Amino acid sequence: MGVIINRPSEVGLEDVLPHVEEARGRVDPIWEGGPVQRDSLFILHDSMTLGGEPVIDGVAFGGDVQLLSRILATADEELTFRLYSGYAGWDSGQLEMELSQGGWFSCPASPEPVFGSGGEDAWKQVLKGMGGDYALMAETPESPDLN
């Protein structure tokens, strides 16, 4: 499973969790994490002490209301998190097959694309950081007609 990290929605935290006291008045955006279980909320955060499953250094993953409550209740202004509706999923062996066929670009993971200021442009920033032909692809317009 994975989450798409560069698709913000116009829905805010209070909109989806009005019954959670810590969420009241919060306008944190809910990002579109993928097409599977869009009614589920997942969290990526940078606290290795609040809970969740470590993904890489500086990024942990969770999906329970107790974790979200702990994150929202913390006074630590250095804490960074993003909330995702849904996830992307693959059948057993499907992702490995897609990787072996060149269907994905891969690079070392880091927290910057997840929590950085790139937002919708995170994909372009990662490609630019990979250099060479990847950096060139980052500048290619979505529509070839604009080339």
C-alpha cells in the first residue's frame, strides 16, 4: 500500500471528523491518498515518539483516531503531519512486476517530498532532485500540445 502525497483536496479536518474534539476548528487539508478506502483517514507524521509505524527516518504512518488525537493535542510546534483519505494498493506481486517493467521511477526516500512546501509539485521536485533526464521530465508540460 502507499499514499499519493501531492493531491490536496478542499476538504478540511473538521469537515470529516466533527465528533473529534481536537479536530474542531481545524482546517488542516485532507489530501487524496488514493482510490482505495476513501472513507478511511491515514496519517503521515514526523514524530517517532507519538506512535504509528516508522516508514523511513522522519516519517511514520498511522490511521487510528487515538494517534490523531495525540498529534492534534501536542503543543510541539515542530510536529509536522498530513492527513490522507484513502490509499493506493496493489495485488500480490503487482508492484514488483510494474517496477521490473520500468513502470515506476524510484529514488531514495526522504521526508522532504512528504512534508515540504512542494505540495502539488512534490513529484516535479523529486524528479529535479534525481537530475539528468528526470529533471528534464519535471519540466515537460502535462499536455504535449503545450510543448
